[in-house]
Amino acid sequence: MKQLISVLLAAAAVTGCAVSPVETTVPKAPVSDTATTPAAATPDAIEEQGEIPPEVMFQLLVADIASQRGQLGIAVANYQAAAKTTHDPRLAERAARVAIFAKALKPALEAASLWAELAPENPDAHRMLGALLLTQGRVPEAEAQFDAYLGLSADLPNHGFQQVANQLAREQNREAAMTVMENLLASRKDDPNAWLAHAWLAMRQGKLDTALTSVEKAGALKPGWRQAVVLRARVMGLQGRKQEAVDYLASQLKGELSDDPDVRITYARLLTEVNQLDAALKEFNALAKEYPDNVEVRYAAGVLSLQLNKLDAAKTHLQAVLALGQRMLEANFYLGRVYELEGDTDQALAHYLAVRHGEYYINANARAASLMVDAGRLEDARKLLHSLRVYSDEDRRRLYLVEGELLRQAGEDQAAFDFFSEKLQELPNDTALLYARALVAERLDKLDQAEQDLRAIIEREPNNAQALNALGYTLADRTDRYEEALDYIQRALAMAPEDPAIIDSMGWVQYRLGHLEKARDYLRKALELAKDPEIAAHLGEVLWKMDQRQAAIEVWESYLKQFPEHDGLRKVVKRFGL
């Protein structure tokens, strides 16, 4: 019996029905200094039970075959029946895990109850049972099981609170989850791990004031505890007190935690959130030297270097990420961007096309297609887009927008207009497609169509700042309806006062109205926010009309050096005889 059960359990573990425990994914949680999640306890050897009942042998064989075939209900029933007959907790555990994988909560609860009964000293049995009871709203019983789990986990560095916090964070009934945590905390108020877990769960539930109070209590019980320091900074950041969080961590780094990597990484990330990018990169680079095999550090340093246009450094960090064999998709995407900025199209394409799935799949292939169009390979670019796997309507819509933009990029404005019109037959109320067609229509001098599309968007979404701005700018640039244009742009600017494109439009309509000083001031502000050649063209024109011709020439020449192929800027310079 002993050998048969061991063999069948081993076989089931490697079949297509390998299952996860209750917490199938583990979110980042507070951990103690040397905490590790315990592996499932191995029960003592099964006692000799004499002759194996034939029905048990049959049940185990049926369960194994059913697991392989994906017939999970049959597998659960047979594992559970065999467990009841043999009193083997491993079979009860197996039945519970298979039932959870199959989302069969009632059989899972029965099997987990049996497991806890057969293995009362196994903490994981109590944790699983507690989670299942909580899912069914049996809060006091769930609390008792979590309490038993903590009692059996006292030797863990985190006293088991990390696992309980993770489990409770998954519960849809957030009030019940918090009730359990608070009751568990009530009898352990001298344990900093309890306060830290409570703080973390409160943070996950958006109860930030409660989280801050609890993490401060954890820190008071255990001064200089890096987990409490890091969590406190995270909570402060979520409260909108990001600069205070940065200052708090800076003060902690002057003491015993000066070399702690977790505190330093959190500090560097918060620096990016307060837009202190150079300081953040300095910290990430220092961390990368000390921890060259830390993927997260190298990845953050690479992306931040790219953002600051330090391409060689970005390449070094991101190539290190690839060599470490993690974050491959993200690293390939950003390396593609690095090589694209360097003008190495072949390398950029190689890295973009290496992103074969995941979050960056559409964006990477869109960039690859754009590079193909720049190389005169429009048809290849469209074939690439048509070959992509699409899993949602949103992805399909994004690809429509990308393909239409590629046509426009290739100078095929009429084809782009026709393409967007065709897709709008399929998705007639899609804002993004309407907006894209309006922009192409304006380029084709189909001003009535452009205005119609933009008005359709504004009618449905009166606070759509982009549509308001586009209509206002079109009226200011292509008609003499300046007062009407001003009204639309003012509405857009009220909703997005720091948007450089809208500020540029406001400068342009002021120019059309003859308010040159206002126009100059708006355009200078827009150019400060975005180093855009079109804004530079507008500002130069206003300066020229104000008889500040040398200043206009300096602006134009500066941006022509940076954007020598920009069509709009070149046309303006030519129009003024330069």
C-alpha cells in the first residue's frame, strides 16, 4: 500500500493536472529578515495496513488516469474516497488541491477538512481550510483555522503572518478578511510581525491611515526594521506624500540601514515618482555595481537610462538583464527602442520581433512595423500586423489604429482615410478611430469630414480635451472662425492646463487673433514643456511677425539641427525666404 500510494502520488504530480495551493499567485508582502515560505509538510511513513483493499487500488488508479485526462471531478472523488479508507493525509491534500484547481469549492472544503483532521500538526492544512471557510462566509471557523496555523508557525521568522496576509488579501469580502486579521492581531499585540501584516493588508484595501498607524507600531516594537521602514514609505507615497516618503527614507539611509538594498531600491523608485530622475539613476547605478545580478535593479537602471537618453548605459544594463534570463520580453522591447534611437534598424527589429507575447507584444510589433515602413516596406509591415495573435477586441482596435497610422506614415493619406472609414463600419462609435480619421481628413483637406468626426466625439464626450483641442486648432489653422476656435481650445485647456499640445494651440489661435504677445508667451511655455519642432515653427513665425527676426531664426535653426527632416518646420522656414 505504501509503495503504491507513493508511486501514484508522484505520477499525479507530474501530469497535466499539477495543481497549485490556495494562493495560486503570491503578491508582494511584508517579509521578515530571513523569511521563507515553508514547503508542504511530509507526513510520516504510512503504517503497514496489511492487504490492500482492491477498491482502494482501483480508486487510486482511476484518480490518476482522470487527472491526466482533465476529469478533475472524478479525480477528486476517488482521491477523497481513498483517503477516507486509508487515513492517508497525502491523499486528502491531493484531493483538496485538485478540487481547488477545478474551482470545485464544496469538494475542496470537504477534502481540506479531512486533511486537517488527518494531519492536525500540518500548518498548511489549517491555512488552506481557513481560506476555504472564509470564501464561504464562515468567518469564525476560518479565524480558528488561521489561529491554528499561526500557532504551528511560531518558529518561522515571520511567525506565519506573511502567509496569512497573502491569503486574506485574496478574499473578495474585504470586511471579513480585515475582521479576521484584527482578531488575530488582538491576541498578538506584542508581535511586530502581526502589526506589519495588518498594515500591509490595510494598505492593500486602501485604508492608508490605518496602515500607517499599524506600520508605525511595528516599527516601534522593532526599531530599524527594514520591512517596516519600506512599508511605511510605500504607504506615505500612496497617501500622496511622496516627497515626505523620500525624505523619510533619506533619513533612514543615514543610519543602520545605509547599506540595506531593499530600502535603497524603494528610495530610488520613490525618487522617480517625484521626478528626481538623475538622483534615482545615480542610486540605481550604485546598486547595479554592488548587485550586478539583481534583475530588478539592472532593469530599472536600464529603463531610467533610456528615459534620460543615456543610450550606452541603457544598453549595458538591459543586455545584462537578458543575460540573466529574466524579464526577457521587457528587456527586448527597451533594447529595441535603444537601437532605434541609435539608428541601428536591424538590431532594433531583431529585439522588437523577439517580443512574441506579453504586455509589450503589440507595442513591440507596432514599432517593428513602423521601422519597416520607414525602410519602404509598407506591405511587409502590414503583413506583420496581420500575423499577430489577437486575444481581445481592444487589441484588435489597437492594431487598426496602428495600421492606419502606418499608411499615413507612408504618405498614403487617402488609403489611411479609406481604411479608417472601413473599420468605422465595424466599430461606428469608436472614439479613437473617429479621431484618427478626423486627423487624416484634415490632411486631405476634407475639413467638413474632420469637423463632423470631431463634433461627433465631443457630442458623446463633452470633456474630451484632445477632440476639443483638435477641432479648435483645425478651425484656427484652416478657417477664419477664430472666436469659435478659441472657445474650444479654452475648454480643452481648462481640463488639461499643462498639456503642451493644447498650450501650442492656444498660442496659435492668439496669433490668428492678432494677440502676438499672448501668442509668444503661450508658445514659449509649450516649447519648454515639449521640445517639439511644430511648436518651434509656430514660435518662430510669431517672433518674425513681432520683428524679432534674429530670435525667430535662432529658434528655427536650433530645431532644424535636431529635426532636419521635419516637413512643417522646413515649410515655414522656406515660406519666410530662409
